[in-house]
Amino acid sequence: MIAIGIAGYGYWGPNLARAVAASGCARVEMIADRMESACGRAALHHPAARLTEDIYAMIADPAVDAVMIATPVSTHFDMAMAALRAGKHVLVEKPMADTPARAAQLVDEAARRNLVLMVDHTFVYTGAVQKIAALIGNGDLGDLYYYDSTRVNLGIFQRDVDVIWDLAVHDFAILDRLMPSQPVAVSASAATCIAGSPANMAHLSVYYDDGAMAYLNVNWLSPVKIRQTVIGGSRQMVIYDDMQTSEKVKIYDSGATAGTDPYEPMVSYRMGDMHAPALSTKEALLTEVQEFTRCVEENATPLTDGISGLRVVEILAAATLSTQSRGFPVDLVQKKVA
Amino acid sequence: MIAIGIAGYGYWGPNLARAVAASGCARVEMIADRMESACGRAALHHPAARLTEDIYAMIADPAVDAVMIATPVSTHFDMAMAALRAGKHVLVEKPMADTPARAAQLVDEAARRNLVLMVDHTFVYTGAVQKIAALIGNGDLGDLYYYDSTRVNLGIFQRDVDVIWDLAVHDFAILDRLMPSQPVAVSASAATCIAGSPANMAHLSVYYDDGAMAYLNVNWLSPVKIRQTVIGGSRQMVIYDDMQTSEKVKIYDSGATAGTDPYEPMVSYRMGDMHAPALSTKEALLTEVQEFTRCVEENATPLTDGISGLRVVEILAAATLSTQSRGFPVDLVQKKVA
Amino acid sequence: MIAIGIAGYGYWGPNLARAVAASGCARVEMIADRMESACGRAALHHPAARLTEDIYAMIADPAVDAVMIATPVSTHFDMAMAALRAGKHVLVEKPMADTPARAAQLVDEAARRNLVLMVDHTFVYTGAVQKIAALIGNGDLGDLYYYDSTRVNLGIFQRDVDVIWDLAVHDFAILDRLMPSQPVAVSASAATCIAGSPANMAHLSVYYDDGAMAYLNVNWLSPVKIRQTVIGGSRQMVIYDDMQTSEKVKIYDSGATAGTDPYEPMVSYRMGDMHAPALSTKEALLTEVQEFTRCVEENATPLTDGISGLRVVEILAAATLSTQSRGFPVDLVQKKVA
Amino acid sequence: MIAIGIAGYGYWGPNLARAVAASGCARVEMIADRMESACGRAALHHPAARLTEDIYAMIADPAVDAVMIATPVSTHFDMAMAALRAGKHVLVEKPMADTPARAAQLVDEAARRNLVLMVDHTFVYTGAVQKIAALIGNGDLGDLYYYDSTRVNLGIFQRDVDVIWDLAVHDFAILDRLMPSQPVAVSASAATCIAGSPANMAHLSVYYDDGAMAYLNVNWLSPVKIRQTVIGGSRQMVIYDDMQTSEKVKIYDSGATAGTDPYEPMVSYRMGDMHAPALSTKEALLTEVQEFTRCVEENATPLTDGISGLRVVEILAAATLSTQSRGFPVDLVQKKVA
């Protein structure tokens, strides 16, 4: 059973610790958080784990096989690098690092040491995204035309990251899993409505090398919470509404095709059945922890490996750059797994 | 009673004719359409109107006081100009013309001849937009932060215009009515999923001179029809969902404000009551026809005058330009009523 | 082409006349309404039809092959009987008559004269009900457990009938089409909230001879309009929501089955996929008129024949009786087609 | 701080224990459950509580001031009676007892010993029901016409109680809080779709002495979960949808009034604004535990006292009786607080 050290026990760390405890294939060996109060809460829920306020001490602890990092983004690089250099496998909260260069360094370090480096792109492990990935993989949607996502709610304004790094990161992680081609450019606009706080709303257009488009609408200042994604394909289309308790994924056998007869309308429409498949109800985080431990044990590459984490950070950085010039398109250098 | 000539009896002309007949303040004097079959249908519903397949003959007819133009966009300029030169008041379908230069010429011609030039920005006359305009005008929403609209459905692919000129034009007309400041730049992306047809999906970001933003998402290839606009203000926020049969406009007493105490969270949230006011159920087109006849009789300026039509065409043209370079932002020259 | 006489041109008559004109297999020969104003409106829309304020004259007119009756319920019997005695085929608005005895007399008269007697149970001809009938007929739902319908809205309070005869009649017509067994008893409660007006809300429980149940909730005084029916079967379940513009019929592959192992839970659940089939968009009234003309031409029995109209009136009358004693159950004598 | 003993640590007991621990005004002194495994779970979450598999020993323990009973319904009477006789205050899970006679005995015993007897009618303490109670109390709804509730879902079939005692009990508890008058009769139908299991669906009509009606639709075999209640009043109407995460309570300024002018329509309609007030988000169970401890400390009568528990059991028993004769109405003897 793999011995896990949890770095950071604020908002997300407790979820990771709980998933590890429930996984049956790993145990919470240590929990580290700089705040004494966080350690107190950790003790209550994980009485068997050792606690420390010194995260680097935990990283260095020989009883720890792997480290899960759930600290602020700006500290991801230092901690993940320290853990890799200490020979530990690493699962790091998204976004993997605050710059593409630092993300790339982590990828290199993990490769050199033959350690598992995985990013916590949690949505990738949900029943909904797994189902959509299978549909696309099977060709059920046909050619992928677009991915159009609205991810808005009231709050929480973050201090250290803007709405793109906080919310759009989820869509970029999902896109990295779903899209069959690579993004080549991004155009983004962003604005803040509350003076002095990071950008709280943004709209992003992503261009793919096969002509597909992705559109993201993220906002911390919406009166209602919306989590809705429309995915258009040449054969079928999907609506993924994460706010629904049932029927989260609806598959529409609808579309349009170019006419070939010059005497007929240019485009003909098809409005067919709708199908909402039953989805796996297994908790995403549990699936993810099991994927991590499997990769550690089998020396395998996780679905959301460091390279995918790097690709997501690269596009986040490019989007930020574009917002600084009102949507000026920023080209993306394509990163493929070697 | 003002004598109206209807130019074009295809998709929209019958609605104009019906509204004129129902208005009580104007009558359908003539209907002109190049298609004999269209004239046949017109004869059935408006037995008292004179019919012709020669639109310019109708424009020149001395019995006609004013002309309503519901022909393809590319013909708007020629017909409206002919009507103005014949001394007729003009109501022209949106968009007013296919280029800003031509729209400006119509504005000048109407001004020189002291004729009413009005654009058929129908949504401006709905109970929903009237209510929202009143809320903004009263200051109920506070400072306007953003307008974020989704206007998508399956079909109808147009032959002569793309999705921006077909669907986004509605939002630009509404924005022209609602926004207290002027747009200064637009960044837009667009793509077509059906080879050989006009762009069927587009995302537009509009920058206003007071810092407000407008976002438009338009698509002819969505599996479901959505007509939803979120408007964020510093005091209240609005959701306008035109697909609802009741509660189309919801006003949320919710928001976020910057904290002033450095020991408190940076931003504090307020989630208050929601209010869905009863809206006028009077048909928008009827209100619009009555506005037109009132302006003709009183020599007044309509709410959606030629200048507003020009502003809308200018931003449409700028958006189209931006799409040609993947969202490169295009500046807008501000046009104010002299 | 069958020559139709329309009796009554108030609320529903214009719809019948329009459907006849559009059917391609019948023509509006005459329209009769006691009100001069109604005849005026009829003349406008059906210039080729002869008009009269004397309905019985129209019934007697030799040029009329068949009569469609859309007058108040209390007059259905007299007019339908007169038409049958004049040798005309009859389509009568629902409910067929105001008492079971009168409905039975009409059935007998039509049988004796070998004339088509059809009831305008419009919902039976909708794409939604046709689809559900096919599902049940194919055994897709398994054994039918229950039909549970909510049919509520604000208004219109009728003068001559209560909410059971106005709204529940639709469900009884649908049930007559869908249910594989016969109703054996009904228990109903009703009340009026507006003193002096007919009962505006009622709840009805209908017991079927195979153990199935139907529940109807009808109300003229609901703040929102609801048209939702849940149909539970042993294999699948259906939700039919007539207020949806798309996905009116949803089929759930969900259910519960009795456990057989005493050491396991008594009942086990199944929550599977949901499927929303594309439905025919053909107008129900058009289908109905074509069914009527087909039966006239082929001397066939319509899907909603006089017997089905009689069964519906019998259960309406029994429900009314039950409401007079706070839900005391009233037995139904089973009427089968001979 | 009041010392609480929790009897039963199965489904609901853990919630009670958690609420006590969070209340700040009581502590979990003991937890008793006949199952060793339940005690094990209790130990994990409430390490400071003493545990026992002998519930009666806990009831007798002098360190326990008050007992909360969350065991199967059939055991409520014996345990609550034992606790009262041991001089303990009692909070008992709903329904309070399995017969009205037993519920009445508990009320008498508590009164004789001057002990607090409270029933866990949790919904009464939700922000939604509190708001609706305030609206009715203020006269905002006018005269109450009806309460119409749909409470359906797939599962859980209970072994020891049918759907009326499992689900309708919630509505009877809410009605007991909301309705200004007393129920005088109930008519109910029920059926089971799974042979050998308790009735899984039921429809109930409740007649009140002021003419108001309550209708309940409960079902364990619905493909979707619905928790929706419509409340009609002469001035305003309410829709309470407990499945919504926001806008659970909507108040409609709509209604109908009898016309007085014989030349006008009999009933006129009003469709006004809709208002969704912000609701208290405090957990209902926490409010309830605080109400219980307040009443113990102040020797006060709780909002959901034994008398209200008795009234609810009486109507449950009457409804069950009615179902045995297909909706034959059963009169209720009115029970008022002395």
C-alpha cells in the first residue's frame, strides 16, 4: 500500500486525503500544512496520519512514497520539484505551475528520474467526461466542430489567480482529454468589475489545427451558477450540464449537412432522437487516486500526466497574454508527447 | 391614416403588413414583391391592398406615404434611397444596409429631406427589453459591468449573410438601446462547420468606453435553441431568457463589492431576492409600427432611428473584419447623434 | 372530396375549418353560427364557404356530407342527433354529450344508420400520444402500473362545465387510447375557490381491472401552467411534458423489481439511460380530419369513435358523482365495443 | 449544556448526533444502537460519547438529560414512553408513533410529568417552510385555497411502513404548521406495483373546515425525483420546489376574482410579478435541535410538540383507512391544543 504525504490541508487537501483513505490502495502517511489549525482538523479526520507544519520535512520523510500537492499555485513548482528530487512520485493540483517554463522543468525532472508526475485534472475522471471521451473516441460525434462552455457563478474571487487560471483551467483540462487535434492559437478578452481584484470574467476562443473551435465563458460575477458545455460534431451533438443531478450528458442525433443539389437548399437539417446515457457515479477523485497509485505501481503514464499539465499551463499563459491586448490572437507552439 | 407600401412579401413582410393592418393608425396601401406567388399570398390576406411585382413602381406611387422594406439585405440601400428620394418615409429591415458607408448615406439623405428613417430593431420594442431599459435608466442595476448573450439554435443557414449579420445584429440593436456608453473596440472569432456556407458560429467581445463589456455567442448549429442574456451591474443583475413563456426577465438582488478592511476578504458577496416583473404582452411589432406612424405624423425621431441603424452596421462590419484575423481587435469610431 | 359543414365558429370551430381546408381530402362547404359576428369572421377566412346563422338549416342542407360540431357541450346531443337523422356523418367536439345516456343514444343512432360518429379527442392524434401508444402496444413499458397527470393553469374558468369536464376530459380521452384494461371505479374530490363558479380544481383516482391506477390533477387556479404526465411500467417509465418545445416524451429505462433472495433487499432498483425520441410534428387536428374523411370514405371505424366518446362521458359522470360525496368511490360498468 | 442520548444510529441518528454536536447548546453524552457495527461508526465520529448496544440502559442512565429517538417507527412508543417515565425530555423521529392511541398516550405522559415532548418534523424548520409560514401568517396569501404537493422519486421501498407513512408524513407535518384551519376528512387511494411490498404510491385529498383542500401525491416508483408544492391563496400563490438549489420559494402575485358585473366575464384574472425571496440557509436540523434545547431549558412548548405529532399520526391512520376502501372519505376528529 502506497504511503502518501498530503501537502496543504486547506480547501482541496482534505478531499485528496479522504479519497486516498477510501481508495483501498494507498494510505495517508503524513499531512503537512503551515497552519496549526489545519493540522488540528487533519488530526481529527485522519488520526493515524503523522502531522507536521513543515511541508519540506514531510517531502523528505523516507516513509513517504508519493506526495500530493494542494497548496497555492505559486508554490506548486518549488514543492513538486523538491518532491521529485527526493525521489517521490507527485500528484499536483491544477494548474501544475504558474509558468510554462516551470511546468516544463517538472516534466523533465520526472522523466529523468523515471517518476510518476500527474496533474489533478479532476473533471477528466468524472463519469460525464469519460462518457464524452468514449463517444468522441468511437467516432459517434463524427468530426468535432466546436466545444462551447459556460462556467459562471457568483464568487469566489481568488486573490492569487484570475478567473482564467481558476475556472477556464477546468475546460482546458477537459479539452486536452477530448479534442483529437492540437490548439494553435487563442484569443481572449478579460475584465474585472471589482477594482483592485483579478480579472473576474473572460471569454476565450481557441483555434485547433483541424479547424475545430473551443469557446470558454468564465465569470465569478454571475447571478446564477451555470456549468454547461455544448459540443458540436458532424454526426451528433452533446450537451453536458454539470448542474443537473441526472441527465448530465445529453446526446442529440441532430445536425446539418451541406446540400449537393444546386436546386435544393444549401444546408439540410436533421433533428433526431435525444439520448441521455446512465453515467458512472463513482467519485472522480477516487478514480483519479486509483489511477495515480496504479501508475506508481506499474511505472505507467497517467491519463493526466505532466505533459498534459504543461499543455494546459501553456494555453493559460497564452490566453493571459491575449487578454492584455483585447483579444490579439496568440499562437501556440504545439507540444506533443515525444 | 398613413398609407404604407410594403416592399417584399417573403418571410418578414407579411408580419409588417399584419402589424400595419392591426395598428389602427396606418393602412396597407400597396404590397410589392418580385415573385408572383408572393403577390398571390398577399392578395389573400390583404384584399384591399394594391399589388405589384415592380417594387420601384410602388415606391414611386403617389398614394404611398411611407415604405417598409423587407427585402434581402443587399437591396436595402437601393430601395431605401429610392424611397427617400421619392419623398417617402422609410422603415427598413435590419441590418439597415450592407456597409457602414451606405448606411451613412441613407442617414444623410433622410436628414436632408427631413424624412423619417427608422430601422426595424424589433427586440427594442419587446416588453422585456423595455423593462430592462427602464431598470438601467433608473439606475436600478447600478454601474453596468457586462452584457453576455447566447443566441444559438439549429438552422437556418442563410445564403446571403453569415451568423453575425443574422443573429448578432439582434444583440447589437439591443445593446444600442441599453448601454449607457459607446463601444470602442470589438474582437470576434467565427467559423463555418459546413464547407461552402457562411460562418455559422461566432463569438464576439465588445469593449465599451466606460469599461463595460458585451459578449455575444451566436451559432446556427446548436442542438438546442437558447436565447439567454445575463446583464451584470454593480447593484443588481438580470437574466433575460426569451425562451421562457413566463418570467422572461429575472432581476437578482445579488452582487459583489470590494472590501475596504485589509483584514477582511477582498470581495464580499450579496445573494438577495429575485424578482420577475410582469411584462407588457403587447406585440413588439405593433408597438414599433405605432412608433413609426407617430414619428411620421409628429416629425419626430424614432427610438431606433437611422443613426442607431448606422451604429449597428458599423459594429457588424468591424466584427466581420476582426474574424478575418482570429480576433484581432478592431477599433470603432464613435458615432453620436449630432 | 367530402363536403363538410362546421357547426359553431367560436373558439374551436375556426381550428376545425382550417384543418379541413388544409386536409386536401375535404372542403368547407358551409359554416353555421348563431352569432352574426362569427359568420363575418368565417367569411373572411373561408370565402368559398356558404354561411348561415341557422345551424339546423346547414345540417339539413343536401350539399353537406358530414357535420363537425363545435358548439357548447349542452347542445352536442341535439345537433349530433339531428345530423345523424339527416344522414350525415358526424365529428363532435369532446365531451361527446353531457350525459352517458345521451352519448349512448348517439352511438346507437349512428350504428343503426351505418354512419361515422367520431369524437374530437384531439390529443389522441398528437405525435406524443401516438408514440406512447406505440411503446405500450409493443410492450416496451412492460406491465402498466400507473398514469399520473398534472394539467393545471391560471384560467379559463368556464361557465357551463367544471374543470373535470373541461380538463380531465383530455386525460380520459388519452387513457381510453393508452390503457390496455378498463376502468372499474373512480374516486374524485373537487372544490371551487371562487364562490358561484363551477369547481375549479379536482383530483381523481381511477382504478383499472388489472390493478393499474390513473391519477389526474386538474386546476384552473394554478400560478403556472403545467402539462405533465408520468407513466410507470414494469420495464420502463415515461414522462410526457407537453409544455416542452422539444423532448416532450422521455423514456426512462428505470424501475424496481421485487427481490427473490430473502437475504437481499426486498426491492432492487434500476436507473438506466433516458431516451427522448423525435416525434411526428404533423398537426394533430390535421391527422384527425384525415382519419375522419378516411372512415367516411371507407365506412371504417375511427380510432376515437362514438364508443370511446361514450366511455369518456361515463367516467366523467362517475367522477362528478364521486365529488359530491368527498371521494366516495363510484363503480363503472365496463363498456366494451360489441 | 444539555446531555443528549441518541437512540438508534442507522440512517437518521448520525444526522441528529452531528446537529447536536454542532448546536453549541447540547452535547452527545451517549449513543445507543443494537448493532455493534453502528456503535463502531458512532465511536469514529463522536469519540467523546459513551456507546452502548442497550438502548434502555442509555435511557435509564442518570447522566442523560434528554433522549432523541431515531429507531424504526414500531419501536417509537416503547422507547419514548420509557424515556418519559425515566424523567427524560424526548425528541422522537416522525411519525411519532404507529397508532393515534399510542401517540396520545405519549402526549399525556409528557404533560403529566411536565417534560418536553417534541417530534422531529424537520421540514418545519427549513428556511423555505419558515418563509411560507410567515407569508401565510402575515396574510400575504389571503385566504388559503389549496396545498398541492408532489413528492415522488425512485426508491427507497421501506419494509416497515408504506409510502404514506414514509413520504406523506412530511406534508402532513408541513400542513400542520401552515394551515390556519383543521382537517375534517381525508380520502386516499393507494396501490403497490411490486407484489408483496407496502403500497408505493398514493394520492390523498384532505378537506379542511374552512373549505381549503390539500392534495398529496407520493410515489416511490417515479423515474425522476420531484419535490414540488403549489399553494393557492386568494391574494397570492406560492410554488415551493425543494429540488431547486436556488429560488426554492416563488411567490406569484397572480389570482382570479369573481366578477360582480353581470355583463362582464364571471371570473377575472390577474397575472402579476413573481418574487423569489432569499431564504435562510441555516440547516433545519440545527434550528430544530436549538428549539429543543431552548424548550428544555425554558420549560417551553416546541413548535412541533407532541400534540402536532399526534395530529399527524391521526391523519396518517385515517388516510390508511381510506385507502382500504378506494377513497371512501374518513372523518377526522379535530384535536386542538387544550
